[in-house]
Amino acid sequence: MPVGVRMMQKVSSTKTFAKIAPHFIPAMDRAVHRLTRGKVMLSAQMLPGVILTVRGAKSGVPRRTPLACMPEPDSRTWILIGSNFGRPGHPVWTVNLKANPDAEVSWKGSDIPVTARLLAGEERAAAWEAVLKFWPPYATYQARIDREIRLFRLERREGSPTPPLP
């Protein structure tokens, strides 16, 4: 594992990172994503990322949120991790996705219609194990909080094109 990745894992596990990151990482990602017409997200230089567009649970207004994700090997699904950087409370995008599972992701410049499923039971346990291998700091986030981190599997809706592998 490259030194830079190990260092970023260590930094991203700190409480200071959890306090600061939610205020600047999403804003930077949205700006760079917009300027590059969906082709670049700064945070994706460390972890793969998508821009999730989902309707608000109460408002019905489309909400765009840059998120780290774990693309699955089939190149048709992604796991989204509702870690909220290890802070209390589920991130709002998870509430919206539970209420409105038909959403869209921007992945490497392509807008892809998806349907989300909240994972539970054995399926969640297997996905969580894969997530921890993918990015170990998620274990630190989970240890800090009382809630179970939500995991969603996003599946392309029928007829959606398959973009290139990461």
C-alpha cells in the first residue's frame, strides 16, 4: 500500500478530520465536478466517488451529494457508506435514499439511473467486511458512534449503459 494512502487513512480516522472534513470536502468536490463537467472529483484521488442525486424525503427537491463509494467488481453496482465521518446521526442523504430509492449517480462523467437498497443481515455483514478491506478507517468511524452505519447497494436500472471499470 502506498505511503500516501496509509497516511490518508490515518488522518481520516482522527476526530479532527471528522469535525472539519464535512465542511470543505463536499463543497470542493461539487465545485470541481461542475467545472470538469462531471469528469473529476478531488476526493476520488484517494477513494472512488460519485455524485448522488436523490429527491429530498420531505421536500421532493433533487439533492446532489458527493460521496465516496466502493464500486463492486461487476461494474454495475456500488456500495455507499453512510459513515458521516464517524459523527452521530445518519447523514441526510441516507434518509433521502430510504424514502426515494430511485436516484442517479454521476460516475466518471456519465449520469446513471440507479435503484438503492439498504443492506441488512448477512448481505450487510458481507458488504461491511468488503468495505473494511477497501477502506479500514470505516471501523474507526463505527467504533465512535452508537448507530449502525448504513450501507446501500446501488444497482443500475435496466437499460443503463455500463461505464468503464475504475
